[in-house]
Amino acid sequence: MASKSQDREDLLRDATAFTTRVQLQVSSGERSEVVFAGFRAGGAASFYFDQDPVYHFNSAGQLRRAFVDDYLVKAEAGRLVRLHRQRSDSESALLRDAMTTDEQQTFCCTVLQRLRKLLQRIVEADFVLEGQVQDDEDDKLAENALDRLTTYLKQLDEIRVADTPRVAG
């Protein structure tokens, strides 16, 4: 992933796999961050907080994949596994580390807290709407992409882990 926010691709324009997408500038204490949320036609959601963290959910609302602190986190049979690339002069290895039950619970709590803080900022109107796109006819049922995001976040009461990291699981 890019090291600076401006190095990131324009997700609002280019992430067309997300038929509904919205980008916000959100205040967080003394700093602000760009938050992108996208929804696939089947209902799977993804959240990008600047460059890191990134959370991907399947259409059942289960966490399937994340990128946090240079780690890829993926779901395997309802458990979270961390993957980290270790490079040397001659090779690159992908190191795998299954989270313990406590680590997974802490990770899921952190994800939930992050998404609840986003909802709080939206409810308090403490953000700047940078743009939204709504391409899919099925998504036209919602008033707009920001409403879809708000509804999704309000329904999120826990983070459940998917069986697979794939979108269609």
C-alpha cells in the first residue's frame, strides 16, 4: 500500500467494483483522515481509513479481510490469520500467524470501535462529504451512498469473522 494518502488511487472514481461508494473527510481529534466506504452489488462492504486500516466484509456482514499495520489479516474457517511479507536480498517470504482467541477478540473490538467512531462522526455531522457514487440500480433504493453507509453502520453490533477471505463466501 502507498505510504502517503495522496499516493493512493482515487477510490471514489476508480473502485467500480463498489457500485455504491462514498468518501468523507473525518475529524479525529487534532487530525483528520479520509474515509472511503464502498458497497458491492451483493452487499459486501469495505472501509478504508486513509491508507491503514482497511476492513473488508462479505455480504453477510462478516469480516473477511483487513490490512492493518503492514499486515494482511484474513479469515480462515472463522478464525483470523495475520500474514506479513518478510523480504531479504534473495527472497520474499509470506509469514503466517494465526491469532489467539484473545488476539482475535481484541482485533474485532478494535474494528467495531473504529466503525462506531465513524458512525458517531456521521451522526454528529463532523465530516466533509468529498463525494459519492451510486451506480447499481438495486442501490437506488437508498436515498444516497451516505445514507447507505449510515444504515450499515447502525446495524453493526458485533464483528463476526467469515469462513473465507473471499467476497462470495
